[in-house]
Amino acid sequence: MASSPQPTPLSPPRPNLIPPSELESFIRTLDRFFEQLQTASHAGDPTLLEHYFAHCNTDAISFADLVRALCHTRLWRGFEVSDNPYPKLCQDFAQSVEHGSQIMQPEPAYHSRAHFKDVCLALSALASQVSFIGAGEEFDQQWQLSSEDWWILLFCAIAHDYGHPGTRNQTPFELEKYAVDLTHEFLLRSSYPLLKIKSLMADLEPIVLATDPRYLDTLSHKFLNQDHPNSRTDLMELLLVEADLCASALPKRGTSLGEQLAKEWEASDAKMAQIVKSDAGRIRFLEGIAFYSPHARRLHIETIRLKSIQELKAN
């Protein structure tokens, strides 16, 4: 990752996107947050992360706008790839996802564009810690991913819930496979070369499938078993899953998201809807997840999770 990448010109605005002046202001805001996430000593205080999500994920910024802005931040420009196709690919894909979500009536209460934004923001927060990983501890050495790997992860974050109808899996990986299929269709419609599509889909499919909540125990076991080094795909799966869970692990935002998930499930499973928005349901959720990556631990997300459990049980 380069320390001081050169600025790239903003692409011309497409229909329904904010004008360049507003986009540039938002990019500066994101740059400031990433710098704070790298330097602030918050030691388990969720305030900075709560503020990051609340300030950067608003109705004033569309999903396509957010991805466009992220691609122009110092953080993501620092992940240098020769003849980098990913910024344009991610922006075009986000625009496609945005359009698909706009025509869904109604858009799911939880698996909406707001969730897509949360996941891309969370992945970016994890990515902001890259320069600190592997600096000394042997454990961290396995976490060295390439710049291209991080761009593939951003593309996966955009893809992971593409076309989600707001229901639950009836068979393993059902909705995740649907997202993979829709992503493949997008790539085939694009001008991206067929051989590169094949390579990207080979990377993307297991990473997106790993976001099925029922796969979490299997994935966690891989990282609890320190006797066996994890593969590149394992690492990328975990980072996307942690990005998927990050906002929900925060005390304020997580409680609000639980209420949104309850709304989404009301029609199909009223009992689970009641459970998921209760304190008992939130404790059950928080006890069922964990954050293993050094990126997440540098952000103290695991500490925040454990403190939240203690506080909920004390009430």
C-alpha cells in the first residue's frame, strides 16, 4: 500500500448522483474519519465508530455516491493495482445495485441500501488498519493481503446481498447464491474481459457464500484452530463477514438495526421478529458472533461486543 498516492480526477457525475463539489466534500469527510480510525486511542469506546456510521450513512448519500466517494479516498487510492480496473467496476456495480434496489417495492427494512452502505463503510474501517498489521507479532503475518485482494473485497461487499428480498434462507446459501448469480449477470453485461470475469467470480463466490449466518460457526472454527494456517480465501471470507456484522455489534446502531431486522421479518416470522428486537435476542446475537481479525481488534470491535453483553446482562 503506497503511503502518498496521487489524486485521481473525479469521473463525470452520472444521473441522480451528487455533483462533484458535494462529492469532494464527502471524500474529505471520509478521509478525516479514516485518519481518526488510524490514530485515535478509543480503547473500546464505541463513540468514534458510532459517529462514523451515523455521519457517513445518511439518506443524503446514495449507495452509488458512497462507493464513488470511497473509490476516491486516500485510503482506497492507496491500494494500488496496475491498470486498476476495480474503481470503475465497483462504481458501475454499485450503480446497478442502486437501480435494482430502487425498483424493489418495498425495499427490505434491514437488507436495504443502508445495509450495503454499512458493510462498505465497515470494510473500509477494517482496511484503514492495514499499515499496522504484521508489523511485529507473528500472528499478524498471515494477514498480509495484496492491494488487489482489498479491491476484490470491496467488490464482494457491494455484491454480498444483491437482490436480497428480505426473507431468510430456506436452504444453505440460498440468498447468497442468488447474489452471486446476479453479480455474474452484471459482469457479463459489462465490458469486463471474460477471462477476468472467470477469475473474479472464482474469488467472489466462496467469499459471498461465507456471509450465510449458518456458516459462521464453521468459519469461526478455522480461526480458533491456530494449528492450521488459514488460506487467502479464509482471510477474505472472515474480513467480509466481520464487515457484515460490524455495525450490528455497536450498542446504539446495533440496537436500531435489530429493530429494522424485526420489521423485515414481521410478515414471515413474527416470533423471530419479536426475539430479534428484545434484549434477550440481542444478547443471543452478540454471544453468537466474534471478531478475530487483527484489523477488527485494532478497532476494538471485539471489546465493544463483550462490553455490550455485560451491560445488557446488568440491566
